[in-house]
Amino acid sequence: MKWRAILFDFDGILVDTEWAIYSAWRDCFAAHGQELPLEIYTRCIGSDFQTWSPKTYLEELTGKDFDWEKMDSERQQVIVAELADEGPMVGALDLLEALQSTEIPLAVVSSSSHHWVDGWLERLGMKKYFTEVVCRGDAPRIKPAPDLWIEALRRLQCDGKACLAIEDSRNGLLSAKEAGLQVWIAPNRVTSCLAFAEADRCFVDFAEMANNLMDAAR
């Protein structure tokens, strides 16, 4: 292997959480007579609502103010129910097993909270594969800033040029590139509409990326 470490995004890479979240937002917009195209919604994928906010967008479209505390709670219940039986991304466990045998350190680097990411990793038996899990709050800024990647590299004691990032979003791609990493893109149902010209390699989906990475690990 040519990499000193491999760093994975979480949502939309290791677990297909992003479609359920998008669907819940799309239904929220539809309930108020509005549309939420993927091409617009993806502006916040891999980051947060400071980058682009569906809440602000809906208020601008409707000219209304909303009780977001109530609506957020209701939407989260829908998302949790939708993801109740969700497992790892197809090919994820086989890939992690193959990479573990190489003894190359693996990390998760996510703009989501530790509560969300650690909960999923524990539930799906995936946490044992990762040397580090770096999430929102572990660095001053989240993606598209490079801070989370830089913090992960610091913990791993690695130079970014010798490491690979696995991402599905433009915010993730641009932030990893700014941190100096090589980046492979594995888009999903939400992010497949995006352009990833800056990526070192771009695949059809996670399964294709995993097959290529496992071949490189052998």
C-alpha cells in the first residue's frame, strides 16, 4: 500500500444515512408547497447549515417563520424510524476487514457529532476498525474547512500527502484537498449529481471504490 493512513468520511460513505435525511427535508418542503431539488440541498452535505441552510431557504421561499424546534424534533423522529434497520454500506465491512489485515491505520473524519457517529459505529460493530474518530467539536471548524482532517492527521502523526481520504461530497473533497490528502470519491444517491473534478479518483459508488481499494490492499 502507498498510504500511511486511510481516512473515511462517515455519512453517505460507511452508512447510507443521507438519503433518509434528504427525504425528510424534501417532505418538509412539500408540506409547505415547495420543492427541494438535490442540486440545491447538496450544498450542505458534508458540512452544516452555516454553509447553506434549508431552514433559511424554506423561509425565503414561503416568506414565513417556522417553529424549528418542533419541526426539527418531528423530522428527526422520521429519520430515526427510516434508518432503524439500516446497516453498513454494501462492501464496507469486507473492505474494513481487508484493510485491517494491512495494519494501515484507519480513521473516521466527520462533520457530524460524536453522539451520531460513535453511536452508529458501536451499533454496527465498526468502531474496532478505527484508530481515531474525529468529529464536530474536535477541531475549530468543520468541513469545508480542513480542520478536522488536519486534527486526524495530527493524531495519526502522518503527512497528508501520504494519506488517502474517502469522501462522497464536494465539501468533503475540497476540505480534504486543502489538508493535503489524496481523495477518492464514492458518491451515493444524494451526491451522485455533483461534479468531482478535483478528486484523484472518482467511482460509480462505494462498492466499486471498495473493490479497487481492496485490490490495492492485497
